[in-house]
Amino acid sequence: MILLRPIQCLLLMTLACVSPVMANDWPQWMGPERDGVWREEGIVDTLPVGDDRVLWRVPIGGGYAGPAVVGERVYVTDKQLVGDARDPDNPFQRGSANATERVLCLDAATGETVWKYEYPCAYTVSYPAGPRTTPVVRDGRMYTLGAEGHLVCLNAETGELVWKRHFATDYGRETSPVWGYSANLLLDGDRLIALVGGKGTTVVAFHKDDGRELWRALDSMGEHGPGYSSPIIVEAGGTRQLIVWHPAALSSLNPETGEVYWNQPFVLKAGLAVATPRVQGDLLFVSSFYNGSLMMRLNRDKPTAEVAWQRSGQNERLTDSLHCMISTPALDGEFIYGADSYGEFRCIDRDTGDRIWETFAPTSGQSARWGNAFLVRHEDRYFLFSEQGDLILAKLSPEKYEEIGRMHLVDPTGPAQRRDVVWTHPAFARKCVFARNDKEIVCVSLAKE
């Protein structure tokens, strides 16, 4: 049911009038520039905002996929079980359940469904809540990758199928990665870059218009395939470089051809390349649950790199520096902020990896395996979305974690590590936050009065 109040309708009409000029889009994973920064102006200085700022809530199925917002549309994916199918009682175990994956296009002002695209998708992955990746929207096309390797291109306006690929069929992937295909698609020029996995097909570039393969590169065998980390583009050494972090190495490729520029071996336990690599100037940073942190220094004159520092703890509890699981950390000045293995939200020194402080406040509130919060920077503060469904506004500095306020957006609905969580990255666009769990998606205005 869509719930709207008279004051909301007035606000929606105002937004509709100004959106072509003022509204920013969130067209892919981590925002317009894929860097976790929200650049709209005129956003609230504190939280919570009033209940009248909840513009709409609509039902949705399960999934870890965050929404994308472009213009007047919201794009999000979910999973629907078919008939009497049910997921395993233990979400950590792999099973087999008949299901469909859906691509939903919603009206950004009201939440009403504009169109829906659905296809059959038997779920075999561990933690089978639903799709993992945020849709990519550009030039009237929408691209999405499902948990079991269904790559789909749709007309963003109508939902009509343009082309599709299936990694199991097209690349002989007998099983999906244990935790499903989770690396977000990257659109670079005419190339739609995806992590597939296999001999020579860790990363594959498809033509965005018709889905034909343009190039393939790297090997990633085993049950975790290409891993779960999303690729990025950086410019260093006078060269555009495609950075791919997979279970065997951190690699740099030519995004136009797939040629390998450099490889830094970094063999990961359980294939846990999850967080997106972060770049700041000539520094490139990755962090893993078991294996800790690796900081690379990019050569300023040619496409090569060297290790600046590397830190690892004794085990998943006795960690050193920063051991990220799901959340992508933020590099801010001379410091790095991120969630450690059991939810310890930490500040570390960028140049050494030394810890400065930690707190459980923005994650789970206490020690919890894989405790999580997503970070989005806005001006001189951060919006954090906790695994308990709270939106938090905070200032982060080497001195302290300073919480300005918080409000509850959605309830934790997904079972994980003996607790319920929300592990979906929200979108920030149209001066609003769009967040979802396994039951609903909500839009809340964060515009100043």
C-alpha cells in the first residue's frame, strides 16, 4: 500500500517542478562518480526529520541490491519464491529453491510501479535473500546482474528486453559463486564490464548495445569465482586503469582491451574480496575480513604500482588495522574510516594503518560478526546506514566519532549470524534517501525546510 499525506503531496508537486534543475541522480553503485559521495546541496543539518518527510513506502521482495535513481524513476531488483518453495533454514548453507528475479521501475515521486520485468531464477547460493547488485542506468538503458548470473539490458523507459546473457549458459559456470554474483557492473564508454569467473574470464567486457563480448581477462577458479568486489576506473601514470580485486590478486587492466598492466598477489581466505577498492591521489586501498588491509602506491609516470604497506591480524577477532567485510571504507584526508570484522567502526592512519579509535555506535551497537554500516560522504559529514536500518548523520575526524542524529528507516529483516540485518546500500538523490529491506522500499525527503 502506498501511503501519502496532504503535506507530502504538496512537497511532491514542488519536487516535480524543480527536479529537472535541482535533482541529482544516483545511477549506479555508490553514486554518479562511483565514489560514495552525495553532492546535492540544500540537505538537512540534523536528524531525525518528521514523519511527514516519509514520502512513500511500497512492498518489495528480498534482496541485497540497492536502488538506482535516474530522473523520475527508481530502479530496484528483488526475488520472489515460486509456489511452495522455501529457502534453507540456515542461510549460510547452499540449497535449491524455485524463484524468479524481478526488475522493478517505480515512480520516484509516488513509489507506484511503472513497469516490471521478471524471469525464472532457481536460487542455489548461500544467503539467498535475492539479487546483490545495484542497477546501472544510462542513455535510456538499464543494466542489471542477478545473483545467479543473469545479465539483462532493458529499455529504461518501458522495461522492454534489449539483450541478455547468462553466465552459466554462456561461460560454462556450473555453479554460481558461494555468495552469488555480487560485483556491481561498471559501464565505461561502450563497454559494460562484469566479473564472471573462470579460466581467462574473471572479467569480461560486453558491448552495451547488444551484449556481444569485446574482451576477457584473468583467471579465477574455485567456488568463489571472481569474488564479490566491484571494479573501478582510476587515472594514474598517465593511463586510465581498470582496477579489479579478485580472490588471487589486485589487478590493473586496460579497460579498452583487457591487457594487464600489473598484478599484486593478495590471496584471500574464503575468496573474501568484497569491499570496493578506494583511490585517493596515488594511493589505492583494499581491505578484507580475514586478510586485512593492503595499500598500494600508484606510479605517477607509468601504469605500475608498489606496496605502500600491508597489515593483517592473527585471526578474524584479533585484527590489525582494518578488516572490512561488507562495507566499503572511506579515505578522507590522512585517515580511513570503515567497519571492521565484528562491527568495530574504526579510524585508521592512512599512511601507516595504525588504529586511532573505534566504536560500535554506527553498526550493530555491539560486537557482532560482520557488523556493518554503509558510508556516504556529504560535504563535511557522513550519512551512515546501519545494519539495524538506521540512517545516521555523523562527523568523522581523527579526534572522534560525533553523531549528529539518527532516524529509523526500515526494520532489519534478513537473517545473518543469529540476528536480523539490513545489508543494502541506500541511494541518495532528489534530496531524498531511498532505502530497502526484504519487505519494503522507502523514500524520505532530506531537503532543508
